[in-house]
Amino acid sequence: MTEKAPLDPVAARNRRSIAIALSLFAFVAIVFVVTMVRLQGHALNKPF
């Protein structure tokens, strides 16, 4: 196995920003899905 290179601050910052972006995207996706499910439940109760 090769030895680990010393921690590069730029790489650490890139990984951190990717993690923040993914968690933000996951949060938005969860809110979107919950909103769509609730709106769909209301729409199914109303006759068109």
C-alpha cells in the first residue's frame, strides 16, 4: 500500500464543498418529495 499524502487543504475544501452541496441537494429533494406527496393527497380528495 502506498503511504497517504499529507492532507491537501484545497482537496479538503473541495470535498467539504461537495459534501455540503450533496446534503443541501438531499434536503431540497426531501422537501420536494414531501410537498408533492401532500399536494397529491389534497388533489386526490378534490373532484375535478
